Amino acid sequence: MIHQEEVDETDPVISALASNRWQTDTGDFGALINLSYSKTSYRDQTATSGAQLPYIKNGRDLPNDPSVTDPETGDVVDQRYLPMQRIYPTRPGVSQNPIWQAGLDNGLPTEAGSTLDINDGSAEYVMARDALILPDFTGERERPNANISLQFSPNDDSEYYFEALYNGSHNRLHNLMYFAFVDGWESLSDISENVEDTYELYPGTNVVRERMVRNTDVFTSGDFTETKSNSYVYALGGEWNLSENFDVRSELVYQESDYEREFFGMRANDQHWQATTNFDGVPGLTFADNPETPDVDESNLTDPSLYTMGAIYDNADEETGSGVTFTADAEYWTQSDLFPKIEFGVRWDDRDASISRRDQDSEEMGCEARQPTEGYTPACDFSTYDGLQKINEGYLEGHANVPRGWMSADSSYVSANRELFRELYNMELNPQFRKTFEADERNAALYAKVRFEADLMGRTLDGEVGGRYVDVLTETVFYDQQSGMASEGETTTSEFLPSAQLRYHLTDDWLVRFSYSEALRMPGFNDLNPTITYNSDLSNVGYGTASGGNENLKPTTSENLDLSLEWYFGDASYTYVTLFERKVEGLVIPFRSSIQADVEGVNVDTFILDRPENASNGVLRGAELGLTYFPENLPAALDGLGMVASATFLDSEQDIPVPDEQANQVDTRTEPFFGVSDSSYSVTLAYERPTFDARLSYIWREDAINRNDAGALWQ
């Protein structure tokens, strides 16, 4: 049993294993059965800043031209920028289009006094967050597993086995989220005649550290997500000693898996009189009560009367995959002193995958806006439903200056009554899945390597030299999100990948190792899926987001060099230093571009598309120091006490393409590898005894760049 303090729940962890072996007249037979089940209850809370966007510092008048109209509504556009009004990428009446480019890796300049060109002059701007997001995740995760293994050995020269494995996962996730827009500019003059008094900048920058706004829009969201996955593996194999010098082993494996995800969520809309946000370190958010409305406490976020039923979102995914793998490996011991052993083999792998999706929403409209008649509708009132309201408690208590709780739609109630709300919001009652992607990949490989031993200047030089030939055919079919039209793609890869490992014994205790290898990594099926998923502009930043794969991805290749010096100074003690280099070509990195698309049900036609590209080459060089030390001649009680330690120091660089607004590469920037620390170390204290082991480890790594982000997208 495990007690989860965050949710005050005690969860079961159960496992059972049974095995036996029988000797019969026909041979030895063995069987093993292993069953396990675990459940984990959890609660995760974070305070997340929204997009960082430019806001005009002092306001500005544009030409008062009555012919400048909103292209969607036809209304004449207000020819002013108010102080601290958001500068959207485009605006009627402004000649620059775009005024600033969304989705750039490094975002806009953050130096104090930075400006943007607006018509015939420059306008100073500040960078501020548009929102603060407070998700409160609770849920439970179940993991059932089962394994059965059967072995049969009729004689000393052969063995056969069968194995079946099941892994399952079932996750039910509830999210009570609070989303506050914290960038309202219309009522700042009600707070202070000098708008600059409503915010504070980080010294020497144009980045807002703290600000106060009035009449700010907020919404809560009660979201339910359920995921299920099942994986089955069946293996049949054998090993044969065909002669004193020749061994063969082979295996046939079939596996299949399925994954399902369902999401249903409802918003609750509100507007608050005054909010103060702080983005220094852990974000903070507080609300004030309006003294002019004594009957209502606007700072009480748990008051259901403050909220109206907002938009709902309903989507799901289904993924299936299967694969067949055949391997055959052989070892041949020669009579040669120079080449004592030869290994060779073949691998055949055929796997496929399919992805389907359904999605619908209420087009950003709340319940009353989806009704055929205007005015109050009792069915659109939270109080009508017993069980629809949910209030959380203790949110980030002791960790952040944010609200401790709020009212939102109960995600369990919303999900259990999804048919009711689909009908109420005039949506499809039985939405159907549509296939978005299919893939089939066949991978064939042949390998061979030779072990050698030789005498060089009176000392032993040994190692292995070999190579692997890989031939891969990947066929894909993707379906356009809007038209449903199918498009087929095909990629082929054929590569020879050499490898060599050499070891030279300087003395009985000192040796040098050298290795060279080439490696190839194929793109994942999800990365190859070019189907673009479009998302609405949920926080009014002026554009939506989009994501998709890339059917033209090529494999990532690398050349790997290692050189090490090792000293063995005891039966179980040694130390080493290793120098290494990795040259990587075709590294897959996220690549962003701005695209235009008219997508039904999406509230914008400009999107920042995030998709993978073979857009980077890089080099990683470094050194590793290591020590394994188990002292000898210790007292009996301390025998087996020792330590294992290592430290790594490296330098990495990769070429990052710099695109223009049309996603054409115009420059290259050099940066460190994503997710790779320049230094790290680990220390493990070990106590090894014949009947038990105990280890205590400490691992440290320096901060590393995760990925570039403009700040105009989610952080």
C-alpha cells in the first residue's frame, strides 16, 4: 500500500509470481506466471503564465479614416491605441502587415525603450503576459500487468520458449482550471490617471513584473479526460547448439496495442472588478472586492452566482498498431587465433499504425448563445442541475499567492451527462470518428561482426569489427482534416552502418579502448503524420495554433567516437576517463511558421504551425570520469560496501535555422543541444551482500535548454 499525501488516499500495489521447473523423460520444462496491479491517486497543481505579448506603452492615434473597417463585421475601426493596449500582429488602418511576427524562436526584443513601426512612426511597447492559468488536476491511474513464460529443453543442445505479456493503463483525469485574462486596457484610467502607475517593469527591460487591471474576463473549466491503453506481446523462440562451434538462436514476435482518449469539458464564464498579478518567480494572482457593490463579493471566486455556463468541448482519439518481428542470430567459433569468433544475423520487422479522431465544440459560445431564442434560459443556469457545481480547496496552499479555490463545472457530472449537454448546446449527439493517418513500415537488416585478437609490441590487442545494412520502406496515408481527401506518401532508406571496437592492454591493470560506430534513427509514426490539427485562438492573442507531422522526414544519423583509458586496481575496483564525440545530421527539431487556413469551427484564419523538420546538424563533445571502488579486506560486516561515481563535462552545438515570415530559411543560428546539460555527476553508495543489495544514489545535472519559445506562444 502507498499513501498519497496530496489527495490523502492510500492506494494498493499488488503483485504475485509463481514459477516451477520439472524434469521429465522428454526433457526439462519450466513455467512462470507473474501478475501485478497498482492504482495511483494524484493531485497536480501549477501556476502557469500565458503568452507574452507586446502592449503599446503610451497609446497612439491612427489616421481617422472612416473607410477603415473590420473585414469580418464591417464596423468602422476605432482609430486609437489606448495606453497599454495590446498590439495585435495585424490591424486595419496599419500599413505594416504584420506589425510583428508571431512564433519567432527568440520573440521580440525586451530591452527598455524597444519600439515597433506603426504606419509612419515608431511606438514604444512593453512585454506583458496576457493570462494566468491555474490548473488543478486530480485523478487515478490503474496499471494491470500479466506475464506468462514457458520453456522446454529436450536436451543439452536445444531450448524452446513461449512468452505472452500484457500491459494495461487506465487513467481518469479531472481538471478544475481557473483562467484569468490579466491584460485588460479599457479601464486602466479608473485605477490611476497615470496608466504607468498600474504596472511595474523589471529593471532595465520592457518586461512587466506586476500589473493591475479592471473588469477582466475569466473562466473556469471542468474537464474530464479518460485514457485507456492495452498492449499485448507474444514471442516464440529457440536456441540451438548445432555443433561445438556453431550456435543459432531465433525469435518470432507479434505485438499489438490500442489507445483511446476521450475529453469532455465545460467552461464557466465570469468578469472580475479588479485583479493584480505578479510574474516574479512563482506567478501570483489576487482579486479585489468592488466597494460599490456591497451585496456581491467579487473576490469570492466560489460564489456560483458570479458564473454563467460557457462553451463546451468534446473530442476523442483512437490509435491502433501492430507489428511482426523475426530475428535470427548465429555465432561461429573458428579455429583461427586471429579471428576466433564470427557473429551474423538478420532482422525483419513489419509494423503498422492507424489514428482516428473526432472533435466538436460549441464554437466558443456559451449555453444561452447556442439557444434558438434570446434571453434567460433556465436550462443554461448552473443552479438548475444538482451536482453541476464543484468547488476545490487548498490550491497551492503555502506555495503561491493565488486563490485557494473557485467554482467550476463538475467534470464528473459533465462527462456522465454529455448527451444531455450535447443536445442543450445543439451539437451532434453521436459524433463519428474520422481516420486521419495510416502507416506501414517494413524494416530489414543484416549484420555481421568479427572478433579479433592479436599481439602488438608484446601486449594484447583485441576487439570487434563489423557492420549493419539497413533497408526501410515506410508507406503513409493521411486524410485532410477538412476535405477528408487521402494523400499517400512513401519513403525509402538504405544505409550501411559500420562499427569497430578496439581494446589494447597496456599492462595487466591498464588498458585503452577505442570505438567507432554509425547509427540511424527512423522518425516516429506521429512525426510522419502530416495531418494538421487547427486550434482556435482561445485567449485572444490574434492567431490560433496548429500542429502536425511531416511525411518528408528523413532518418537522423550520427557518427560516434569514444576513446577511454581504464585502470583496474582491485577485483571489483577501477577508474576511467573517456573522451567522446557525436556528430549528428538531420536532427529533428520543432519548426514554426505562420500559415493561413479557413477552418470550419475555428475562430481565426492565421495560425502558428508547429511541425518537425530535419532542420539541424550538430556536434557533441565531452569527457566522462568514473570510479568504482569496493575496498578489500574490510571487516566481515562491511564486506560489500563500496561506491560508484561519475562526472560528465561536455560542449554541444547545433545549427538552428532562422526562418522569415513565409518559413523560408534566411539565416542559421548556433545553439546548444536541447535537453543536454553541460555538466552532471552522480554518486552511489552500495552495500552488496549474498542475500540482499542496498543502494543510495545522488544525481545532479546542470540546467539545460529545453526548447526555444518566442513567448508569444504557451510557456
